[in-house]
Amino acid sequence: MQRIPPILRRPLPVMAKLYRDRRGAAAVILAIALSGIVGFAGLGSEVAAWYYITRSMQGAADSAVATAAAELASATSSGSTITGDQLTNAGRAVASTFNFRNGTSNTTVSVNNPPNTTTNLTACTTPFTSFNCYVEVIISQPQTPLLSAVFMSTGPTITARAVAKANMNVTDQGCVVTLNRTASRALQNTGSGALTFTACALYDNSNASDALYQGGSGSITAQAGYVVGGSSGAITTTDGITTGVNPTNDPYAWVPSPTGYSSTGTCGYGSGNGEGLNKLFGNNYNGTTKVTAGTSTTTINPTGCTFFGLGGSQDLHMTAAQTLNLCPGTYVFNSTSLIMDGQSTLNAPPTTNISTLCPGNTTGGVTIIFSNSTGGNPGLPNIGAGAALNLTAPNSGTYKGVAMFQDRLTCSGTGNNNNGCNPTLQGGGTQNITGAIYFPKSTISYSGGASTGGAQCTQLVSDKINFTGGSTFNSNCSSVGTRTISYTNGSLVM
């Protein structure tokens, strides 16, 4: 009988022993289980992120459809027509401000008039027919799984839908709008001045019981008042005060933040130490925020510049008897404030000798933007009593109708002359702004506007507004470029 050679028999006990050995099994099982644990953890965190995206997307759809429906209502009430492309562009422009841009990251933003689905909608009445008084916005964006890819090969596609109706019940045009939805006294007059809003209405989106407030010895006279919440105090209107209305849309939600600007070079002043701004008036840097006092005039003519940046660590502080002329263009105060003492003058653009002051750039208006390229606190205007501010917005282009705009940046509440990010425009009767003053994140303190000979179209749109002195707003805004503010708007229905 053949025998197994010893050299071959020796590994058999070793293999049998290895087979019976259970050491290290837990490590193997744990390694297998860890992949599942990681997958579940990833799934939990990504589901939370997808939930946040869903909420943000629904907000974008709501704002976009309300804006598009408002465009439909405005065009119809004026007897004109609006195309599907125009409605689409209006809706997509608003959605992009929420970072849902059609065609980016496989995002689609569809605007339909009438809606593709009309379930639960009531047929439209004259001047509309069928369901074409409604606008529908659908935003869709596929999500990419990361750690959760252990369980799924593809992520979910998040979709949000909103429908709004073109509301034409109220036609009084607005000149003052507060955007805050909950604040007490969101729109208030606490001084002794008389507020006169000629042929225009007040729109207050706050649901507080005293959202529109008249206190002190002053007065408010307007065409009408439309308030989500309630009003308090003696307010005189031609068409009455309507409370309990739906919030009106932000009429300038489409206004884009400035990008690509610089505070140095041929399209900007400001070297980071304030010297550039001081040299505007031919003065040497003196280590303070003020330019040297004295009578002086300077002009900026930003030919060839998309934006003209004014920045640095110092504010542009104009003292008495100083004049600054801004030729037509868009100016960005980059983390820098505009401070005007009494008797200083800003002409934007100049109305006399413009061909001499602004060679090659004599037509168009001026938009002043307060922003911050690093995302910190934006600058602000601080216009003192007696300062002459003459500002006319462009009636075409990217910032059509916008005279002054503070970027939608989160403010820490400090800095900027210890005033947080809240602007102050107290120029009184020498403050004449033609166009929209748009500060969507701030509380503005305002007093200005001449009763005669002043700006014929002024709009004030802010988070909250505190009128501190007499103000007169006119609403003769034809061909000025501003947006129509009225309840010919888009009311959300689903």
C-alpha cells in the first residue's frame, strides 16, 4: 500500500486547525457591517440636505410664479399682451436668484401659461378665458447620491410646483413697499413731518396688528393702503386702507448682485487705505474717513466700465461745499459707505454741462450699489439733512429703473458707523431720487423729496421703513424704467 509522503501529510493538520480557528471573525463581520452603517449615516445626512433643497426650491417656485403672474396681470391691465417667452424669462430670472438656474446642474425651470394641470382651478373670467389667467412654474433637479450610493445607484429628482393667478382687482399703483412679513410697525411715521404720497399707494407685507403705524404729530396722506396685517393711527387715503390682503411680491426680486467689479485700476478707486477715495477731491490721504474740508468738485466718468468700484477701508465722506458728479454708469461701493454732510452735493448724473463733464458718456442714468466682494457687511448711504442728492436711474439695461440698491447680504449688525447695515437718507427737500430705492434686507430711515420741483417718480422698497420727517413721493413713472407696483399681481393659489 502506498504511503503518503510525510512532506504532504504535514500541511493537513495546519489547514484543519486554521479551519477550526474563529479568531478575527468579528473583525470581518464588523468590516462588512461598517459599509452598511456608513451607508445609513450618509443616507440620513443626505436626506436632510434634500429636505432643505426641497424647501428652498418651493420658495423659488412660489416667488418665480408670483412674479410671472404679476407680469401677466400688468400687461393685461394695460391692454397689451405678453408672450410665453417673456413669462418664462421673468420666472427663470427670479428662480436663479435662489440658485435654481435653468440648464445648470441639470436643473429645469418650466413656466406654463395656462398650467399643464388645471385640477382644482376655477375657470378664468374676463378679460381672460379658460385657464389662461393662471401661470404654473415647475422646478426639477436630480440629486447625486454620495455616501448613500451604498444603497442607491441614482439619487432622487426633487420637484417643486407652484401656481399663481393674475390678480387685477386693485389698480392703485404703489410707491412704498415693506417686505418684512412679521415685524411690528414695519412701515411707520414717528416724526412730526407730513408724508404725502401723490397718486400712489402704500404696500405693507407684515402680518402684525400694527404693521402700518402713524404716531407722533405727523400725518400720512396716500392714494390707498394695502396691509397684510393691521394699521394704527390717523392715515388719510382716497381709496381707503385694505387690511388682510395677500403679501405683494418683491417688485425688484430680479435685480442681480454685482459681480466682477474692482476698487482699483481704470474702473475703480480705493487702494485699501482710503487714499484713492480721498484723491477724488485732490487731497492727500490724511488718516481719517473724511476728505479734507473745503470747496472742491470732482467728476467720475466711467467710460468702458460695466461697474465702477469705490472701495477700501475708508468711507467716502463728503463735507460741506463739496460736489461729486457721477456720469452715467453703475457704481459699486465695495464695503464702503457714502456719507454726505449738510451742504454737500451729489449729481448722478449731472444735468448741466454734461457734455463737458462726461465726454462720450452723456446719456443714461446712474445706479449706486452697496455691496461687499468678500460677502461681509455691505456699505450704506448716510445722507445728512441739507445734503443735495440728485439721482436719476437708467431707463434701460441691467439695472433699469433702479437708482440705489443695497445687496442682499447678511449683516452682522456692527460696523458702518455703528449703524449696522441700515441706511439713512435724511436729505429732506434737497433729496430728489428718480427711480427705485431698493434695500431688501435693511431698515431704512427716510426723510426727503421736494413737494414741488422734485423727482416725479420715487419708489422706496425695503425690509422695513421708518419715516422720520416730511417726505413727498410722486408717482409719474411713465418711461422712467421702474417696475409697476400694484395688486395687478400674482396671487399664489397652490
